[in-house]
Amino acid sequence: MNNTSNPISSNYKILLIEDDDYYARLVTIWLNDLDSFDCEVLHCQTLTQGKAAIQEFSYFDAILLDLSLPDSSGIETLTRLLAGQGQLNVIVLTGRLDKNWGIQALKEGAQDFLVKGEFDAEFLGRTLHYSIERNLVVKRLELTQQIAHIGSWECRPEDHFFKASEEFYRIFGRNFAQKITCDDILAIHSPLNLIVEIQEEARSKGDAQKDIWIKNAEGFDRYVAVFCRATYFNRGFGFYGILQDITERKQAQELREANELAKQTARLKEQFFANVSHEMRTPLNAILGISHLLSSSPLSNTQIQYVETIRQSSKVLMKIIGDLLQMSSLQNGQVQLSYTTFQLRQLIEQAHLVLLYKIKEKQLDFKCQIDPRIPAYFQGDALRLNQVLTNLLSNAIKFTHAGVITLCVHYQGETRGKAHLLFSISDTGIGIEPSFQERIFDPFVRVERSDQIYEGTGLGLPITKALVEQMGGQIRVESEAGKGSTFFIDLWLNRVDHSQLESHGTKQLETPEENMAFTILLVDDHNINRLVAQKILERKWPKAKVIPAADGEEAIHLLIEHPIDIILMDLQMPKQDGLSATRFIRTQLQPDKSLTPVLLMTANAQVTDNDEIMLNRQFDDYILKPFEPEQLYEKIKAHLKPMRAI
């Protein structure tokens, strides 16, 4: 191997593979004498030496290759050099009698060819310069294609010619060194057969394009956009095409579509639950109302039992409806926390009082232990925390037939105004099998025993877990079958110092007694519900006047004609609904009418304090159907102005 180099720092590296030393020296002198072409020439005498030089130095700007060498001859010399290599800038050298080799070499991947004896130094320099520049353009194009995931190909079936870019190979999972041929794309069941299909389509239409999934040679599924154009030559059609790997774009689109479908499904499910809830709550309101009226009437012991059975069964049904709605809202992220200041001990006492009847009914003991280091006041969602504790205590009572229920609150420390608390609710009930403990927080999973059936939807614990996690806490269970269970809630709560509490004193609302006179406008399109509510109100306040209305339009006329002290307004009604009727009252009537307290009375369980309906302050308050009469009485008393006695 001979190494002839210019002493000046070279701009280009040229590999010359030529067995004729005299001709090699001549080419080297020509290149070194060119003022416009600064280069370093490495000379090899055989193809084997040339391939070794490529491996050793890895990069040459151009390769001058004689096709007649001691260890190789003809076009095979070029194909052997290119085999297993990347993109090489090869200029073939041929004799006068071998010009056809040069033309064939261009088809096999050479950049250009020169005929010995028919070029001088200047022509050689220009040829090298142009081929190097062309190769740089190709490399920049390849880089651009790689960045854009776009591959290109050229095919002339009549000449059995096929050439493709590196990115084309990469998309199809093929090695660029192992050149694709026309035979490869014609192979049956090959992913490359896609090229033949789109070329046939382009042959008849001129242009063809399609987006399609393929499985490449590496076994990966790729989604590609393919375009092909057909051009007619004297020898037949030639095809030029590009394909772009748009898998990530397709997957992102499918993800967006799936996400939108999931959202739409969630909205439909939420609307379905809301509609079903509304339709079920409306008759339930009548059932509970009538059972309440019956229980206040003279009844025999048997009749009292019947009425109480109706009431309890209705409450069970209401609990099921409430659980389904809340689980749906939690899954869709529609439950928002509401932060207020509360006393933890008072909250626990309220939960205990709610369940006291059940505890006594089953003759269970109840113990409550609160660490004395725990602050009195906290800020958080007292309603959700109360629901969590009530759910767990209710479960403990349900699955305990004898023994004790224990509620403990442990002080775990404090940092940055937050107290770390650990709640534990223990029972001596049936316990939970180890294999079942991982599933108890899944929706609709219920404890089943052959000797007893337990009522419930299987949503209590999933709802509890979701609420605890939304409050930033964690819940876990420890249990042993036949010996009981303990549920732990690990929670951080914002503590509130006594000094931060403003002591304004509590203003006692003046409430109307039974001998007070006031007028209620009762708006409800459901005849039975309207009748039940009227009877319940008249029984509580015999001197009160109840004016019924079947829709919002009628309610507005009655409000204009009569002095009204408070309005009970249903939400969903024909002709004019409760929201539009209340909006009209607030904006179109005189202050003596527009400021009349309006209580929303609805079976729509999606209405909350944070709901848009309430935040817009169209209504003064709301009560969900079905309601306990005492709930309705308290709402009315809270919003009535002090009445004069008659």
C-alpha cells in the first residue's frame, strides 16, 4: 500500500484503487498540481487492500476505482466494494474498450465513470469536485429524510433497476448494506410488495398514494404514508416514490380519538346516571313523603311495621342510587373538595350519632379514642371526611354480629401547619379472607358467604378509597377471617389555631313557629310530589298558605299576583324550567318580587354547592329529592324572614 500525500493540510481524502503504479502516480501528480483541489491521496493496488483501507479510515470523500484489478475484474469489482458498506462516493475507471462497464456501474451505485486516456487533470478535478458536492447533497438529503422519517425510492422495472434511500431501508427494517432488488419487492408476502401495488396503481393513474400499516423485517408494526409517481420512458415506465413513517402521529391520533371517545362515554354515562337518578328519585320522593304522612296518622302496629318497611326499603334504594352516582362522578373527576374549618371531635361525634341506632339494634359496644395531642380545629372537606368515617363504621357494623366497634385517631406528628393523623376503624366481625383483601377496593366487589347475604352495591369501599386519595391520603386494611378487620386511613390535615378563628358570635335565626303565617309558592310538575310536599308543609305549619304551580310560567304569574314569602322551585319542568323561571324572577321583576327566597327542590343529584347553578346565585339554597321532612323544614326556616304572629 503506497501513501502519497500533500504536505499542506488537505481538505479532501481520496482513495485510489489502481494496480498500475505508473497510472496511479500520474493521477496523484494531477491531483496534487490542482490549485483549486486540495487533497490527500491514499493508493491501494488491490480490491482487498482498498476494502481494508475503508475499514481502517472509515471515511473517504471519493474513491477512484479501477474495475480491472489482480483480485477482481469487471462490475463485480464495484459490487464487492459496495457490499456491506454504507453510502460510498465511487468513481469508476475503465479502459477504452470497457465503456459499457462504466454505464453498468452507474446502475449498480457508482456516482460517475471516467475512461482512461480520455481525461486530463482539470477534467478529473472537476469530476471529483462535482461528485463530492453531489454526495454531500445526498447526505444532507438523507439526514433530512431521517429527521422527517421520509424514505424515497426509484424503480425502473424494464431495466430491473431499484434504488432507495437509507431511511427507506430503516423504515422497512432492512440493512442498507444488503441492497434491495426488484426481486425483493416482487416477493410474495413481503412488506416490500406494497411498492409493487402502489406502482401498479400509479401506472394507471399517474399518481397514487395511500396510508397503510406494515410489519417491517424486524417485526415492528409501522404506519406509513406512501406516494408514487409514474413517468413513461422509451423503454417503459419509471417510478419515483416517497414514504413517510407516521406511526407516532397515527398513534397520537388514535390516542386522541380514544381519549375523546372515553370522555364522550363518560359524559353519556354520567348523563345516563343523572337521568336514571332523576326518574327514580321522583317517585321515591312521593313514596317517602306518603310513608311519612302515614306514619303520622293513627295506625295499627301491623300498619306501622308496613310503613316502616316501605321507608327503610326506599332508603336502601336511595343509598344504591347515591353510590352509583358518586362512583361515576369520582371516576370522571367531577367531585371537588370544599374546604371549611371544622372540629374533628364534633365531626366524629356526628358520625357516631348517625349510626347509634344501628349499633344499639345489634347490641354492639362502641369505643372511641382520640389522641389528646390532636388539635381541636382543622381545615378541610368535613363532609367528605364524615362520609369516609361513616362508610367504614357502617361496614364494621354490617359485618359484626357481636363484640365491639373501635374508632381511634392517632397523632403522627406535624409539619408546616399540617397535622399527620392515622384513623383506625376496627371490628370483631367476620373478617376478610387474605385472597379477597386486594379486591375489596374494586367497584362492585361484595363480601359473599354461603350462610348469609349482605346487602349493598359493592361501591362503599371504592368510594371511600377514592375520597381518601382525593384528600391526599391513603387507605389500607388488615384482617383475619373470623376475627375482624381494621381499616387504616393515613391523612394530613391543615390545622387551625384558636387565634385564627374569628369570634363574631353566632346569630340565631328567628324561625317561624306553628302559629306563624307565611305563604309558600310550591312549583313542581309532578302531581303526586306536589301533593305530598303540600301535605307535609301544611302539617308542620297549619297556618301557612301553600300555592301550587305546575311549571315556571305559571309560577311567575302567581308570584306577580300574590304576596309570596318563599318559593320551592323544581328544576326540570315542561314549558319553562326552574332555572329560566328563577332567572326571569331575578332580572325582570321588581325588588319586592325578585328578592323572594328561592329554594331549588330537585331530583338531579349532580347539583352541588359548587355547581354552576348554585354559583350563579340564581337559587338561595337547594334540597335533593327525596328528602326527609325535617331537612325541608330546616331549609325553609333558614331562609324565611321573621314572620309576625297572627
